[in-house]
Amino acid sequence: MLSRSHQSHTRLEHMCGLEIDKPGHKARLTSIIGTIGPACDSVETLSAMIKAGMTICRLNLAYRTHEYFKGAVQRIREAQAGLDFPIQVGIGIDITGTGIRLGSLAKEEGLGQELKMKTGDKMRFSIDEKYCEHGNENVMFFEAALVFDNIKTGSKVIIEDGPLTLIIKEKGEDYVDCEVEEPGELGSHMMWTIPNMVMREVKLSEKDKKDLQFAVDHDLDMVFASWVWCPEMVVEVRNFLTERSKSMKILAKIETHTAIKRVDEILEVADGLYLARGNLGINISPEKVFLAQKMLIGKANKAGKPVICATQMLGSMMWNARPTRAEVADVANAILDGADCVMLSRETARGKYPLKSMETMSAVCREAEAAIFNEDVFYALKRSVRITGNTHTTAIAAVEAAHKCHAKAIMVITVSGRSPALISKYRPNCVIVAITRSKHTARNLQLHRGVFPVLHSDAKDSVWADDVDARLHHGIQMARHLNYIQSGEMIVLVTGWTSGAGSTNTIRIVTCPSTSLPSYTRIEVDTPPSNDGVRFE
């Protein structure tokens, strides 16, 4: 899977050598997250979206009941099971955190889905739960109990990403009265934001606890923690999950100025970052968002942790079958910046074209991936980190070998997922087929760029070498089925000298067989590594 200008020596030469007539990548490397909602929650649509490229399903529990999402999880798994090829689809939930969401407008009062608010209109927002599902044109519930004491009169309130803006005129015991400054629409479950409001308390709300328990009860794979502004918030989520947190990834949503300034601390305890650019654009100047995006993606890349770029990526496809040129460029630039995943929100949850949005996103990803100067990225990452241990050393050697022999795939056997995650960190220009016996490892690996997880459920062979070859053969057959590799193409195989996590130290370079594994050239990485981290024998 060579880049379009793979013989370039500089980034400028690479850019000059890009060609619009050459096809994009055969295998898409960037993961795509689709938000599940009424527009796409049938088994048929979910199945089509998975085939089109959706690798992770996001459930935003702020919008609907647990009963609804219980059915959604069942339909996702039914859609996955009905495919003619076993694709491991991850499922993650959004928890609200210290973010403030509105309650529901009362349906029985005949109100529309959204209220049209004009300049000068008045609205009361109350934390009294009797209004939770009975909002009207005079009062709405807002879920602000945890931060109510921090709210001050005179503050500006922005609904969703705007344009609706209000000013807090009065604060009572359990309510605030506001006046509309900029007109817009007000609807159920919208975000209610005071830009850069100072937070003081690190505490999970009762709703967050119920939502996390829902994820545990339904064996979900990842948590997207909203409004994380300090590392203690991630720790709070992990402590609640206890033992289950070992297999459930926790990604911190970066939405505030404080979170940006403390991102290094947050990265130390989180499993990855989620760039919620809509709220970020409220809490910092909109013209600074692209800087924050590049910096946050760079920090996540350097740390070797997955990073999601989200919000308004193909926003116009809520109503239109084609995206704008600016949206396509935005998605492509997120991938060029180094995002592991890109996300569709309202486009798939409530839009008119959920499947078309997924197909468009997938096509843009393939084109952008073919424009990356992979070797330059690899050497920049290699120079920026201290190599530690056999697994890390072997991962770097595997990526370098793949570049040198123009491999079409890297096959790796894994227990914990650490080896394919490290290989992904160094951005090979080919698919990483990760063969594992753990369903949670397989699903969580969907967060990492370029990783195609394969679940191998056959009984273990008593002879380690035979078991390794059986699993590699299974991975090769899966990759061949999806046309990622073909007979005669080069593959890099990464395995360990024995079973168990942390034993990865062996690389083989093979030619893709038609049926079974051939004899191979073995490359061993000694312990300890030599001065440059790798020694070939």
C-alpha cells in the first residue's frame, strides 16, 4: 500500500508528487465512529453502515432512556452477527460528567421538537426534577445540580454550539432566569454551556453512575467521559468501574480551556483523547480550535494513545446527500494531523442520510491516508520517544521492515492489544491485522489507526509454534477475504517466543501464500536491544 509519492525524500517533494488520478487506499486505516439514534437504529441500516466502514458505535445516553439503548445494543450485535464476515464492532457510551444538558419538552402539551427563541424572550431553567420531562415555553429542567453553586448572574449561556445565547439575569434557590441575547432554537437534551465556567468538584453524578453500570451490565467496550478538566475525573470513572476498567477503555473528552492546559496530566491516566470541537469552540476562540486540534492530536500520537476527532465533520449531510468541500477538507486534515478515529454525530443519529454519510466518510479517509508521508511520520515519532522493552523495540522494527519491503500487511498475535497498539503508534502504511482470543481486546483495538482485529476462537494447540502458525494462518485468510492482501505480496509477521502478554520479540517476513504458511525468513530482536533499538540477525 504505497503512498502516491513514496519515493520522495522531503515533505515538499511528497506534496508535489501527489496525484489526483490515483486511487485511495484499498484498506481504510482510520476508524469511523457512528452515533446511534432513530435515523439508523434498525438492524438493516446498522448492517449496511458496518459494511460501509463503521467500526465503533457510540451511544449518547443523554438523549434517550436505558431501555431504548438496551434495544440498540441488541440490534448492533444482531447486525454484526448477520454479516457474512466477522467484523468486531466496538460499542462505547458517552457519560455527561459536569456538562449541563436540558431535560425534555412536554410532548403532551403539543409543543414542537424545538422552541423558536427571539431576542428579549425570557426562560427559566430549573434543577427541580419535576420539570425533567415536562419543559415548556416558560421553564425547562437543566441537569446542573453538581455545578449549580458555580453559576453566577450576568454570565453568558450558549445552547448547543449556538447561535442561541442567553444572559443570566437572576438566580434563585433552584433556578436561574435568563433573557435571550441572540435568537435561535431551544430543544430537548441540548447542551447548556457557560463558557469557561470554573469547576471545583470532582464527582460522578447519580446519572453517570447509572450510565456506567449500564455499560458494565451490557458488556460494552469503552467510555467517552464528557467535560474532563482534570485527571482526577478519569480516575473517578476508573474507580467506579473497578475490575471491569481493565477491559473497558476510558477516553477523556477535551472540551474546555482548562482541559487543554492540563492535557499532559489527563493523558497519563486516560486511555485516549476525544476532541469535542463543538464545545471546545465555545470555551476557546473559534480561530484557536484548529491549533488545539493539532496540538492535542500530536500529544496523543507521541504518547501512543488513540485520539478521536469529532463534531460537525460532515454536518451538512444531516439534510443533504453531499457534503460541502470545506467539510471534506476538514475530515482529510484531521487524518493528515494524525487522528486515529473520526466521528459522525447527528449525521448518523438524526440525519436524513446516515448510510451515505458513512460511505462518504470512508471514501474521504482512504484518499487522505494515501496522501500521508508515512516514513517522515515514522522517523519523527521514533526520534521523539525513549524505546523501552522488547515489545516496543519489536514494534518499531516491524514498521521499519514494512516500509523497507513495501508490505501490504503486518500480522501480530496479541493478548492484551499492546503490540498492535504500539505498531499503530508508528503509523505503518499498511493494515495491521491483530489476531486475539479476547473479544474486548479485539473491539478496543478499533480505536487504533490501521488495526483490523481478528477474533480467533479455535482451541489452543499444545505446541506453541504450531498454535502461532495456526493463528497467523487464520489472520491471513481473513485479510485475503477482505482483499487487504493477495498471493505473492509481502507480509510482516510479529509474534512472541512464548505465550502470554509481554513476550513479543520475533518478526518474520513472508510472501502471502495461497493456502498455508510457507517457510519464512526470521528476524529476531535480541535482549537488550542494540544502540539503535533493533538488531537484525
